[in-house]
Amino acid sequence: KAHVPTPGSADLCFITSTNLDEVFEHLKVCRTEVVEGPVDRTGAVGTIRSVYVRDPDGNLIEISNYISKVDRI
């Protein structure tokens, strides 16, 4: 537990197996503001494609999935 929690100070990344285009479309349907993405980034074990949004407290939420070299073409 944080000694002095500060709203909006977290930066969380969630890896999903759902196609990120589907995630992006779902966010649009839900009228969720996309901060950035979809963009390719370097993940812990390979290239990821990410979409960034903020939760109601202002925390940055990254929703990502790993992509293969074939997907990057």
C-alpha cells in the first residue's frame, strides 16, 4: 500500500490476446478517449502493439498484445 497515494500516478500495462484493432474499436464504441495508439513498442519479450487510455483517476493504462514479425509488415 502506498504511504501517500497520488491519483493519476500509476502507469499500468495489460497484455491481451484480443486483436488490438478489436480493442481499439471497443474503446471507440465506449467513447473512451485514446491518448495514443495503436503504436508498436518494445515489450519485455518482443514487439508489442499498444493503445493508451486513462482511467477515471487519470492513471495511464496501456493495453497491448505481442505481435509477430509477419504482423508488422
